[in-house]
Amino acid sequence: MSQVHDPAVLHHDMLIKIKTSAKEQKPKACLSCGTTENIKNRRYCSVKCRQHLRQKLNTRSGLLQALNTRYATFYFTDRVIILDVVPHGIREIFRYTALRTEKSNPAEDFGRLSNMLGGAWWAEERRTAKNYLASRRVLEMAERCAISEGLARPRLHRAPTVKPENLILLDIPRADLTSHDLGRIIRNAYRRQVKIHHPDVGGKAATFRKIHAAYKEMLLWADHPTFIRRRGFPDKWYYDGENKKWVQPVILKK
């Protein structure tokens, strides 16, 4: 494992270059924080956790715009976080890999990595007064990989237009949304939650109201399901350079 040493960057030692396989990169827990607690069949431990990472990614997208990014991905393991960038006009991946910080979540680690790269960009811009030279300097700090190593641009996929929090409240796997018996699945899920969260059995009234509202919304959606088409990866956050925003990992239809 080699370290990148750059005198223009205050915390250059956080950036590392390592080889990771697709199996090592695939998270097996919450896709936002990595926790394995209370995940069950969900992809996120909570809606708030997912929103926190998306907000952190979107607020730091200025660097990707400066690098003329066509598309990018962010993902992590227990040991490292990885930011892969593909600029317009270049058929290569520029990979930034940093060690995870103890007691920090991936969003905080991403913030530190972004600050370090952003600091390098501004240092070079002040030295040369040239934006393109600053961007080139940051790209030089990356490990360059072939597109075949994991970032061929994803194809469009159909995504159901249901609220993720409704699935969490009813504990319904997203994969069940394509079932021909979805109505029964929703009703059974609701009955299970009633037995746990109804005020008559000791549940909180506020939580039960949310569950009931989610149940009604899901039944309406099941009667007239709608979908959107978007690009994405099943285990990586995807940056869409055209729309300048991050997209959460998608569910791929088997």
C-alpha cells in the first residue's frame, strides 16, 4: 500500500492507493453508514442516515464540477472510502481512496477527503491563477484505472416511485414491489406492524399514524404503480454529471 505525498496538501497522508476487487467493494450492510444493526432486509438503517450521506455528497459536488466530471461513484468498505471519477473526454477512472477514520461514518470520511482534494485544488489555483492547472493537479493525485475495473457507465433502470420511508415503516423489501400479489404483501405487512405498534398493545400513537398513512399510500401505489428511469449502481452512490447531483444505489431487476 503506497502513500501519496504532496507538499501542497495539509493532510495528504489520508489519501492512499490500493487495489480492491468488486467483492471487497460491495457493502453488506447499510449503504450509507455501514452498520449491520437492525438492517434485516433493508438497505439503509434509517431514512435520516440515507439523507445525511446524500446531503454530504451533494454539498461537496463543486470539486466534481471543477474536474469536469461526466460521472462518478462513491462507495466504502470497513477499511476505506473510494471516490471514482470519470471526466469528460477521458476513458479512464481517476480513483481516490482514503482510509476510514475510527468512530467516523462514511459521510464524515468523505467530507475530509473532499476537503483535502479541494485544498489541493485551491493551492494550485492560487499558485498558477489557472483553473485548468488546478484541476489537472488534483487529477494527478488519483490512481488511474481502466474503465473495465468497475465504472462502465450504468444503463438506465426502472425505479418505483414509492417513498423509501413507507417501505421501512411497513418493513417491505423493495424487491417485493414487482410481485403480482403486492396488495396481499402490503396488507400482511400492515397487520404485522399493527401487532407491534398499535397503541392498544403499547405502541406509540405517532408511530402508528405514520404506519397507517404509509399503508394507505402503498395500497394506492399498488393499484396504479408508476416508475422513473434513472442510471445507477446497486452498491455505489452515483454522481450524474449532466444533472450535477448524486443518486442513491439502485435496485437492479433480476
